[in-house]
Amino acid sequence: MGQLSQLPLRNVKVIDFGQYIAGPAVAMILADLGATVIHIDPLTGPLWDSPANAVLNRNKHCLQLDLKSAEGLQNARALIASADILIENFRPGVMRRLGLDFAELRRQRPELITLSIPGFATNDELRRDWRAYESIIASASGVFTDMGQNRVLMGINPSFSPLPLASSYGTMLAVSSVVLALQARQSSGMGDEIEVPLAAAVMEGLSYNSIKIDGYPLRYKTLREKEIERRRAENLPMNLTYEDLQEYLDPFYRTYECADGRKFYAVCPSHRSHAKRCLQAMGLYEEMLAAGLPKVEDPYLPLAQWEGDASLGVYPLPEYWAKRISVRMKEVFLTKTAAEWEKIFGEGQFPGAPHRTTQEWLHDEHANTAGLVVDVDDPQYGVMKQPGAISWLEDSADQMLAPQARRAVSFEEALAALDACATAALPAPAEKAGGWLEGVRILDLTNVIAGPHSTSFLGRFGADVIKLDPTTPNYDPWNTVVFGMSSARGKQSILVDLNQPDGREVFNNLVRSVDIIVMNAPDRQLAPLGLDEASLQAVNPGVIFCQLDCFGGPRRGPRTDYLGYDDLIQATTGIMLRFGGGMQTPEEHAHVGTIDVMCGFAAALGIATALYQKAVTGRVSRARTSLASLGNLVQIPFCFDYAGRAPFDEPAGRDAVGYSDLSRFYRTSDDWLYLDSHVGELERLAHVEGLAGLVESNDRAAFLNRALMSATSATWQRRLQAVDIAAAVPDNLDNLRQRYSRPADGLPGTDNGSYSFSVYADHPSGRCVTQLDPFAIRPRLAPIRALSPAEKFGTSTRRVLRDFGYSETQIDALIASKSIGECWSEEYLPS
């Protein structure tokens, strides 16, 4: 495989020992960005028998080695001798027992970067040796229990999902960490030994679900949350039907049926203009005003001071208005097809999208034109539709549109591929490692989750982040303050009106002072803000700009400029149809920020890649990613198509309990248990106490249903794990938070096993807040910074301007002219 001269990671040499998803996916993303990757399988081939391997191993040289033989080990060491990065994702200690001790390899070559992605943390004494398949990690980490308000109200608990969330989050955390270490190595000369436990990674992905805010104001609770609380208080069953549940959804955050029978998902509840534009486009705005729909001028006031009981652009609407608006929207949606509504929403600049299947998405015009889906001619499956790039630099994006198929090579060919790469010129190793982004300054212009999460994430590695927001917020407090308690950690907050000349000058001063600017917006919004390449480089010629959007790809497509959120990508890429079970019952995947958080990590990867390229070549590039590209990653076990492909029949819908009779949820005498086994383990299973006769059974599911009811879930977990059969009792986020929380101590939590939370009794909000620690990435050398709690929006306006030499008199004048601001509301979290 020849090197593509403009790709940013050209000449980076990677040895990929990974199997299943996370390890190979990290190496795939590095290969997509130009790295030379040698993927090593055992002599019997990949441990996971799936067509997804064709995706995960594209752009790679695939070599089979027996690491248990002297010759195989010697060949592996020969490949490692010139490598920059080593990757593995086995249980702790496996590579060392094979004779490849990453710590020892780094002692021999301090510039080496090693990455381990175990299921559970090495310092998790309870679980570190578990056979950590995807479903086991998900069960132990609370992914399947209390899985969203919909499933709780329908009484589906635990609730199964086939999305490999742990591997997806782990992939993005791991690949961003490797490239951050790579770019830091250019100045320090030092590599690092990195661990990213998948259990910790999935917890970071669920950080918006696991936060606990004491005294959470009633105004932010949805109709579903209130109904859950009512039923629990009155000891009533959770038994809503799917149809009944729809009436508990906000009208601007739900699915509607269109004239062609296809379902359409509208997501425009929290922006000050989107809901209004939606009603205007549907001819309903004046009708609702005539019916008395109030308009609250300042939704950041306490609810008791509002002029009415509701306002467009504030989520959630109260029950009366939610139902009244929904009834009319349902009627109007039936007058046009889903495709017609998609164009109305997209061109009208408010978010909505039709529901599609994954197969439809893979053949979608926009997905293919934009390069979100690419064609790869695989030697086994022929021409395949595969996910496109996850993150890219604009000036080399075109070169990522035609990935090469995986190629089987001999040891000599693999060695030659590595030898063809230039060896990196590095300084002598530093005596002490600093943070990977120490001294880097970031200007954050983002909103909602994905963008803000990316910059907060970068803060843990030492970056200094200034968060700039408008003096008048575009979003309601739920979207800014509630989400911001997670995404604004470790940042200084400043409020500036870019539409005023004095505000623009403040902005330009900030731009001149930073190394990186991050913005989430479609292309058409950049130039008016002065964020196009020419305008930015005129102010700061070396600044790196990172752009996140919803539908963007390496090339422009028909829907590139359409607005959207996480939920729309779930709808348009097939996730909601899979989770809900079909076009008649689409359902949002339960967790807040399912794709958003991954996209934040992908932005960090783009930034790290741009920093690396700048350090190596001096070239400044603009980094990009999109929610759509991450919608592909989270479906990677089934996000591909080719002639003769098996049906898209992966587990789907509310009745799904697992993959097979040997990999699914079962009831025990007291609880549930996830058993994750396969036919190759039948004999071993049959020797477990209570399972004799399983091999002879004609109905294994019925047999296991009866047998597992004979003991508790904890007993079965102990029995099965004693013979190395994967099994786990499903835990929940509340339990994990209670068990693994400690008073905030200024430490990042990396020493605390697979789960770690901090309790901020003196949180700036005035409330006691419990939050997940920034703990999933664990370098041996580079420090991880504990993030300070999110300050109130505008708190640092004066401080930042003083740092830029503004006098108090000048600052007061800027505030008086409303060019800058110090707060949006008297209360941190408006009540």
C-alpha cells in the first residue's frame, strides 16, 4: 500500500495486535489518516468472524503470526523495533505473558507509544480478569438498566441494545489519546504507555446521564420524568404502550408520520428561533399565537417571574401546550412526504430528518456524495459500502475517499512496508513528561454537547480553554446550563456580542492569542462570523480551526448545510429504527449524547492530528468531523453493504434480549443476568453446577430459562466466571455513582478502577453536584488534570479582558454598550 503524500500521519508506523472492535478500529482510523499499519492476526485468522473485519482492517497490511512460537515472537519484535505505536485490546497481562511487555519495550525505546484497551481497568481488582465482551461491559456499567425514560415507562428493564457503545467510546478516546501523545512527542521526544479501559470509556460516554444535581428544578423535568416519579411514588406499574408513550413527548422533539407513510423526526425544542421557524413553515405559528401561546422575553428568569407558563424555544413545554401543538403538527405532517419535509426543514434552517434504515443510509445520495460512505473493493466481499472517515483535515480530505482494501502480506512484505517509511526526527527525551497540551490555548465558540465536550476533554491534558458565548443566549437553560455542568468544566467563560464592533475587536484579540479555535456550525455560517479560512488566517496566521457539524463529510453533499443534532443522526442513519424495531415504531436510543460525546472526541482527534502535522511540516490545516461520521462508527458491526450480504437482521426492537440463546439476558431467582457465551463453550457450560444436560437439550433457551431460576444472579455470575464464561449482573448508573463517589479531592480518578465520581458539595451552582471524573485515558507519564467545576456563564469576562490589558473603565464601558456581558441570569441554574 503506497503512502499518500498529503495525509497527515504519513510515515507513522503502527503495529495493531487488536481483535474484535476497539483495537482494530483505532488502527483503522490511524490508517485512514495515512499511517502505515501492520495488523497481526493469529494463524487461524481474526478472533471475530464478521464481515466488519473488512471495514476495520482496510488500509492495513494483514499478517498472520503465531505469537506463542519463538519464530512468531521474533518476527513481532522485529516489526516493533521501528514502530511508533503499538495497539492491543486484551485483558491485562495477556501481552506480557506472550513475551511482549509494553513497559519493557518502552524502556528500550522511550519514544514508543503503546496503547492498551482492556475491558476493565488494570487497577480494578474485582473485574480486571473478567472476560469482557461488549455486553458484559455494558451490563456491569449500567448501560442496559434504567435505559432512558421511554423504556422505563414501558417496563422494559433491563433493555438490550446491539450498539457497541463501550467499544465506540473506547475507540475515540483511545485514538485521540494516541495522536495527542504523538504530537506531544515532537517536542518532548518521549512516548507514553496509555491504558483506556472500555468500562471507563463507556462511563465517559454516559457522563450526561450519570450526573446528579441535588435540588434539580422542576422546570427541567419532562412529562416522562414526572410520570415516572408519579408511578414510583404511587407504586404503580410501568406499563405504557409505545403508542401511549408518544403523547408524553414534546411536540418539537418527537416522531411524526408523513403522507408517504415514512416517519419524520423533528428536533427543534431549545433554540430561540427553531421552534418558531418550524411552526411558521407548517402554517401554525399565527394559529398558536391566536390560541394564547405566550412568549417569554427572558427564559433565564426564574419560572415564577415569567409572563406566561410556556415559551417557544424552551424545553420542555408544559402538558397543555405540548398536546395542543402536537395534535396540529400531526395533522400537517400528513400533508407532505418525508422527503418534502426534509427539504423544508433543511432549507428553513431548523432541524428535522426522515427515519431511514442503516441500509438506506449506506446508499443515500448525500452520504455517498459527501464521502460519509465510501466504496472499497474487498478481496472477499467485492465492492462494499463502508463508513467513511471519522475525522479529517480539509486539505487532504479527498485522499481519504478511496480507502484501499485490506491486504494479506508476508512477514517480509510487512517489514518492507515499515522500512519504506521515513523515521521521525525527534529531540532527546525530556527528563519529565508534561501534559500533552500544556501551554496550548483554545478558544471555544461551540454550543450544546459535541463541541463543548471536545474542548473540555482537551482541558484534562493541560490546555487552557476560554469559552465564548453571545451576550444574549441562543439556547434555553436546559441546553446551556444543565449540559454545561458537564461540558464547561475546566473553562473560563466570557460573553461577547460579535455583531458589535467593540465585541468583534475583543474577539479578534482572543483569536490572536490562541492556538486553536473550535466551532460547531455548517459551512454557510462561518464566513459571516469571520471564521472562514481567509478571515481567520488574516487575524492569526498559525491558528488551527476545528469545525464540527451534523451532516458534513470530506466533500460537500446535498444536506451539508442542514442543521441537526445527535437525534437526527440516530434517525437518518438507522439507529432509531433498529432500536425501536421498524418504521412504525422508531425510538430514540436512550442515552443523552449517544453520538454527541463521540463526536467531541473525534474533534479532539482532528485537533491533535492538525497539531501533529503542523509540528512535523509547518503546514496549518483545518480539522473537521461530523455527527454523521460517528453515526457510522457506533454501528460498525453492521454498517456495511455488498452484493449477497446477509439480511440486516441484527437484534432490534423492544423485545430484543441479546444476540442468541447463549448471548442474552436471563432471569434468575432474584434478578437478571447477561450470559455471553457461544457454541464452542457448550461443554464447559454443561460442567457448571446446575447446567448439566445443556448440551443434549433441543431448546437451549428454555433449558437456561429453567436452570438459571434455581439460584441468584450473583451466584450464577460467580459460577460462570469461575470457569471463564462471560456473565454479568446488570448494574445501574445510580448504584455505580453511589458506590464509587468520593468528595472532590483535585484528582482525576485514574487511580480508582473502572468507575470514579467526585462529589462537589460547594459547586459554583450552589447545589451539591456529583459528576464522573475525567479518568478513562491513563498515560503512565503524562499527567491528567482534574477539571474544575463549570463556572457560571460570563464569570471570567472581566478576568479575561484584564489579562488582555483592558482597564476596569474600558470593561465597564463595554458592558454598558452590551458589547460584552458578565451573566445571563441572576441564578446559576434558573429555577
